Amino acid sequence: MQLNGKTVVITGASSGIGKAVALEMARRGARLFLAARRLDLLESVAAECRAVGVSCTAVATDVSRREDCIRLLETAGVVDVLINNAGFAIFDAIADAKPEELVSMMQTNYFGAVWCAQAALPGMLARKSGTIVNVASITGIMGFARMGGYCATKSAMLAFSEALRDEVLGRGVRVAMVCPATTDTAFFEKAERGKMPGASRLILAIRPERVARAVCNAAEDGAYRRILPFTANLYMRLKEIAPRTAHFFMRRVSAWLE
Ligand SMILES: NC(=O)c1ccc[n+]([C@@H]2O[C@H](COP(=O)([O-])OP(=O)(O)OC[C@H]3O[C@@H](n4cnc5c(N)ncnc54)[C@H](OP(=O)(O)O)[C@@H]3O)[C@@H](O)[C@H]2O)c1
């Protein structure tokens, strides 16, 4: 599918990966609806997209609120592509994690994607056309110490994506997953709060623009799952084949980084 002229909704577009996806989508000619809570930042991303020559609307949205997700998809109208990208992390050991923060991560990262998908699906299925791209993470494939609450949200997102992909197979709707490793965004400011400075160096951070190209390519080809960068892809394959070996090496790396 060519993105030129297609209507694309992107959640979490005020910063980082979502902002980079918005700009890459604009370069590919898509008509955009951008969602996040910080409307001032979102408006400035929308202005950058319009400067590329496409139509772009900012919609203040808290994806943890189902009614906001429904309103976002209603505002966009006929949606060709939904990018579920909004998300955040607060890293803590399970024993120390605050219950309200564990719930809040799940409400945003997992349920936010579910509410948006549910709002988009009836129209996509009726038209027998549409693509949903879920921005998950390698932490959805492998549990990392002191990130358990966040890993669980991404694991839930991947399981939900796989199930939905099978449910809509042959009905014109495609579901794709993108799983980036450490990406150089503001994400870690909130996630680590200075407590785990090693985490962001775990695998050399990649640029959000690189993730954005993978997300846009996934929207075009609807491929099952992209893991990036290449080294993370190899490591995640090792994890799926030999999980105990992969965890052994990761524990060594984590200990070395502390
Ligand atoms: N950075 C990494 O290493 C990495 C790796 C793998 C996957 N990811 C995933 O990539 C996605 C984007 O993260 P990022 O690295 O680009 O971080 P970021 O720069 O902090 O951006 C996060 C985005 O999510 C939005 N958001 C957070 N809570 C929201 C809510 N309740 N409702 C609507 N929007 C919300 C934020 O907008 P507002 O605050 O304005 O609402 C912001 O636009 C996340 O799902 C993250 O889990 C990140």
C-alpha cells in the first residue's frame, strides 16, 4: 500500500518516535491526525508536517481514556492506517513498583492500543481495508530485570496484536508489530529517573527516525513483525530458541553496566 493520500492516525505523536513517524508519514504524502496529551507540542509537530505539504490535525487525546480514543477515531473519519505508539515506562523492581504506576502503564501502553484498535476496526472491516501498526518493544519479547511492569505491557500488546492479526486475516485488515530496542528519545527521562543509568546503554541506542522508517514500511507492507536494530533482532531470535542462554548473557551485561 502506498501512503500517499491515505489517512493515518498516530498516537503519542508529540515527541520521540511518534513525532518522527509523523514527519516520515508527511514526507510519504499521508493525511495526518496526531494524538497526545500535550497539545502545544502536538500543534508544533503538526505545523512541521503541514510545512511538508500535507494536511495535519492535532487532537488532544489521553489514550488511557477510552472515550478519548473513540473521539479521536471519529474525528479522523475514514482511517486507512492506525499507529498505536503512545506509551511510557517507569522502571522499578517488581518488589518496589508502585501499584498505581503499574496500572497506569498498562492503561496507557496496552489498553490505549486496544481502545484505539476497537474504535478503528468496525470501519476498516466494513471497507475491507486498513492497517494497524502497534509499536511494541523488544521488552515485550524478553523480560528485563527492573523493567517488569513495563515489559508486561508490551508483552500484552504483542499477544493482542498476534490474536487480532489472525482474527482479521483474509478480511482486508492487516496488523503489524514493530519492536525497537533502545531508542534515543525522552522516554528514559521518565523511565529511569536517574536510578538505572545503565539501561539506556544496554544496546547502543538507535535514532527515532530509523524506527519511524520501520513503522512507515510496516504500514505499507503490513509485515508481521519488525525487530530493530539487526543486532537486537538476532538476540531476540536467540531468546526465542534458547531463552535461558539469552537471559544468562543479559544478566552478565546488566551486571557489567551497573
Ligand atoms: N525509547 C525507547 O527506547 C523505546 C524502545 C522500544 C519501544 N518504545 C516505545 O515507543 C513508544 C514511543 O516512545 P518514545 O521513545 O518516543 O518516548 P517519548 O519521547 O517519551 O514519547 C512518548 C509519547 O507517548 C505519548 N503519551 C504518553 N502517555 C500518553 C497518554 N496517556 N495518552 C496519549 N499519549 C501519551 C507522549 O505524549 P504526551 O506526553 O504529550 O501525552 C509522547 O508523545 C512507546 O510506546 C514506547 O514504549 C520506546
